[in-house]
Amino acid sequence: MYGYLWRHLPGPAPVRLLLALMLFAGLVALLFGWVFPWLMPQLPFNDVTVDEAQAAAPASVIMGA
């Protein structure tokens, strides 16, 4: 993929490098500005599966020892 991109960017190597860095910065801005904020409510990071009763009980009670 990177070789394909490098071959299709115009100009000599320093210009290609600058264009590649600008594309990378644009992609990062797109991800952090729109994609990740849109995705965040759909990810279950705040869904806790630990019961309060189990969290308060000693480990020996939970393990059945």
C-alpha cells in the first residue's frame, strides 16, 4: 500500500515526503475529529459486568473455597 501511494504521488522525493506527511496528518485529523467521536457512544467501555455483591465479597466466597 505504501509503495503504491509513493509511486502515485507527484514530484521528487522531498515533495512526495511532504505530501505523504500531509496526507497522514489529514487522516489523523479526520479520525480524531469525526470518526472517533462518532464511534465512542457505540463502544461498550462503560458497561461494567462486575456485580456490586461480588465486588464486595471476599475472594474465597466467590471461588467457592
